[in-house]
Amino acid sequence: MKNNGLLKFILVASLILNFTVLATAAYLYTRQAGYWVSPFGATMKKDRFLFEELSLRPDQRAAMRGRAIPFRAEIDRRRQEIAAKQKSLVALLRADRPDQQAIDAAIAEISGMQEQMQRMITSHMLEEKALLDRDQQQRFLDLIENAMGGGSHAGCPPTQVR
């Protein structure tokens, strides 16, 4: 009979633990779902844009927002493609006899995708910069520089420029 009471206690404790883990996971998922990582590594709310920290005229804000929304979607799509290629690379590394040529090809493909995305980001930055006056351009580039310094990419720690 004592074993029956102990089993009930273990079952209740297990249920409480499982519920707590599920509730925590749900909370973290919903909290994370409201955020986006900018191309510069800064985490911000999905409905916010880096350029909104500038003193923009309404027409500038509308033009920049109109360009930023599809750009953000495209960057997210490309990040997912790169992540999938990185998973494929890890699968190649897990093989009992890793194929060095296939690994090198996967690395080259990932590097090419990252380079293409960086070029796309740079082009977008130049397009957005062109919508601003001279003073706003400097503040825009300062915001980007600060965002790049505060974020980290692909496991690289933020660097300190001295």
C-alpha cells in the first residue's frame, strides 16, 4: 500500500513538472514569435524598423516601410535556406566516411548564399540611404553600425573595435 501512495506522488510530481516545462516552452515561443533579427544582428519587435529611430518625414517613413517589409520577408526566406544548407553540411559531417569534396561543395554553396545575401543587404541599405537627407544619412549609418556591433552572426561573438 505504501508503494501505491509513492507511485501517486511520483505521478503527480511528474505531471506538474511536465506542465511547467510545456508552459515555459509556450511562453518562450510566443515571446520569441514577436521578435525579428535584423540583417545586422539586432533583435527588435516585428512591427518595428531600425529607421524608425530617425526623425523622418511621413513620406520618408512610408517609403522606407514599403521597401522594408518585402525586404525583411526575403531576408528571412534566405536565412531559412542557409540554415537548411547548414543542416545538410552537418549531415555530411556525421557520415562514417565524410566525403571531403561534398563538404567543400556545401561550404562553397553556403558561402555563396551568404555573400549574395550580404550584397542584397548592402544594396537595400544604399536604397534606403538615398531616401534620406545628409544629416539623416549619417544617423542612419550610425544606427546600422551600432546594431552590427551589438549583434552576433553565426556563432561569432561581437567584436570590439579599438
